Amino acid sequence: MNRERPGQGFRGNKSALPTKPCVVCGRPMSWRKRWARCWNEVRHCSDACRRGTPR
């Protein structure tokens, strides 16, 4: 079993994750594990915002 020590890692508390606004629409984006290595470069909340498609 791969158990983490208490107090380390994500334990289901999404409010503890960092957030930042999308540069196009301003919606808050929550941190995702997939973005762990490139969180500083993430600027858009979706492909539609990245392309500049109006909503």
C-alpha cells in the first residue's frame, strides 16, 4: 500500500488548493494535478478561452 504520512498531500479539501483567474473570462481556475509542473504558465481555463472564442 502507498500511504502518505498525515498532513501531507491532498486529502479532498479543494478549498486548500491554489486558484487564479483566467486571463480571458476572469473565472477562477483551481489547481489540477495535471498542471503541477506548469502551474505558472497556465493562463486559460479552457480551450475556448485559449482560442478566444466568444461565449
